[in-house]
Amino acid sequence: MVSRKVVISNPTGLHLRPAGLFCKAAAEFCCSVKFRTDKGISSAKSVLSVLGACVKCGDEMEIICDGVDEEQALETMVALVESGLGE
């Protein structure tokens, strides 16, 4: 299991479009991809879970990957968040 904390930098947080990009990226990996916020742990592979976490700009989240391709998944997910999720 590997994890890393990141801060959401895009101004609108994880609304539908960035949440969709986040989930699509997570779904490409065999490993479990989850994230932890102050509201709890959610699946990064579920758009409803991502939207339900209500992640806003400036919020910190910890991305947690566990499985065969966990290192690659973590690097990809962190890079996606740090790039602003397409915004």
C-alpha cells in the first residue's frame, strides 16, 4: 500500500467533470484506488463517491493505492490532481 497527500488546486473542486476525469484515471488500474478526506475514505473509481465527498478547492486529500500496480497508479493520480484536473 502506498499513499500521498495532495491539495486540490482547481477553483471549483471535484465537481462532475473533474470527478469524471479522476474516476476514469483510477479505473485504468487493477489496484484499489481510494482517497481520504476529513469526511472519510471514498473509492476513487466511483463518480458518486467522489462527488459525495464534496471536495473543494484548498481541501487536502490522501490518495491511497493498494495492489499490483499501486506505484504507477499513485503517481498518475497525484499528477492528475496537481495538474488541476483539466481546469
